[in-house]
Amino acid sequence: MFTPAILLFFNIGAPELFIIVLVVIIFFGSKKIPELMKGLGKGIREFKDATGEIQQEIKKSSQVIEDELKGKKSDSGEQK
């Protein structure tokens, strides 16, 4: 889940990470943590899917615009 680059970015060492995990266990309990992680995973997956769909729509729109511009350029060349 966490890559070393992210941990270095936030400058989190082993003691800080241990304290964070301990606080999470105290607040949520060991039985609730898998449910929380499952929900977090689903949320991240939905977010990735949504961003992928948006990227596809942008690519389609840009392709349509490019095709229209190419069509107008060839039309203007024929009129001369």
C-alpha cells in the first residue's frame, strides 16, 4: 500500500509508523480494521475506474476535434 517513496516524502520512520498503527488499533479494534481496509480498497478502485473513464472521454473528444480540424483544412484547400 505505502511505497518507500511516500514514506520518505512524509519523513515517517519506524517509530512513527508503529505509533500510527497502534493508534488505529486502539480506535478501531483489530476486528474492524479488515473491514475498513476493504472499504478503502473499494473506494480507491472506484476512483481509478472513474479517472480512467474521464481520460477515455478526453481522448475521444480530442480525436473528434482533430478529425474536424483535418476536415476543415482539406475543405479550405479544395475551395482555392
